[in-house]
Amino acid sequence: MAIPVSIRETVSIKVQAAVRYGMVHGLTPISPLYIVNEYPKSGGTWVGQMVSQAMGLPFPRNCYPAFRSSFMHGHYLRPWGMNNVLVVWRDGRDMMVSWYYHTLFLHQSGFNARLVNELRSHLKFEDYNDIHSNLPAFIEHCFTRYRPMNFSWPAFVDNWHGRKNVTFVRYEDLRSKGTLELQRIVEELSGRELSQARAHKIIEEFSFAKQAGRQPGEENKNSFLRKGIVGDWQNQFTKEAREVFAKYSGDSLIKLGYEQNNQWVYAP
């Protein structure tokens, strides 16, 4: 059964997206706007919350952007006209697992209803909870028929990897050494120093446990903050899923340094 999505909600989302697009590509060279850019489900919202707090700037979410110095978050393929950009990388395999649950399971808030309706209309799995059986077809579908932002993860990697005057951060590094990474990001974006104590406090405040009310690894499939761990793809990918993902994105994993070659596909 389709989940109802109001016309007003759909129009509002499209208008907000258009305004944000114009600001991102037209105002960042002349206005102190900062952009957190990611491929969906790479941790960009989490990163934006922490960095905006560290720099003392607003981070308006799910509403019209602030027409003043602030952070904006989005999924942008082409860098033209964009300054002050922070790109968030994440292992594409973990990202794909998160995207599976984000697009096939309704969140408690219901904000992803449009996505769930669309994906379930194309992928009529017998049991959506059976990710091991479904993931190969889901990956194939996402790379060949349905792309979240009308572009693929490899295209996003190719357009942004190694670009000059852009700050990069890995989701995994923020999980393992968040204090140091947050200090580095603030210095690169603003030229200001962030104290170790302040950075640590922010990392703690936005930890998975405090934000989700669960410990990392305790899964809630209907939450935007589903599981909060690194490397969950190893629990979900079958050999077939590995082969399909490597076919379309193996080179991107190597380019970003997540793998040295494609031997991971055949690992036991």
C-alpha cells in the first residue's frame, strides 16, 4: 500500500531544493556560505551539525536556508560556482546498505515516504527484511535504473576526488578520531583553531549513543540513525552482492583508498 504524501509537501520540497541550488551555485563566491556535500547516506547531516556548531553558524535543516552566513547541506555533482565546500566520503558499500533501509523502510517521522513508495513500486521483493537475498538486485537497480540524485556514486567520486580548494573528510575517520578530524576541518574551512576540549565536547554531544538513544550496533530499521557502525556491509553483502557492486563501483573504492584492488570480492 502506498504511503500518502501531500501535494503541498511535494511542492515545498521542490521549491526548497530550487532555492538551495541557486544559492549553492550562485552565492558561495560572494557570501560566506559553507556547503557540506555528500552522496546520500554518507553522514553529511551528522557532519554538518558538528561543524556548524564548532564554527558557531546556523545549519537550517528541512526548511528554507538562511540568507546569511551559515552551513548548507546537499548532494551536488558539479562544482561550478561553489566555494567553501566540505565533501564527506563514505565506503560505498556501507552507503548502499544504509540506502537500502532508507528507501525501502518508512522512517518514524515519515519524511522518506515518497522514496519508499517509489522504490517499492519498482522492487517488489517478497520480504523486504531479507536484505541478503535482495541486495544484489537492489544494487543493480540503483546503478542502472534508479539513481538517488540522477547521478551515480562513481560519477560523484570522479567529479570531486582530488579537487583543489575543497576540504575532504571520511565518515570512518570521524568515527575513529573525531576530535582531531573536527579540529582539522574547522582550520581548513575558516583558518581558525578549535581547541581539543571544545572539539571533543562536540563529538561527544553528537555521538550515535546520544543522538539515537541506542548503542552503536543496536539496529532500528525505521530510524534515520539506523545502526551507527562502520563496516556493516560485511554482514550484509553476499558474494553476488560483492560482484554486482564491484562491477559498477570497484574502481571508486580503489580511488578513495577503501581497497587496494578487487580481491575483496573473493574474500571468504
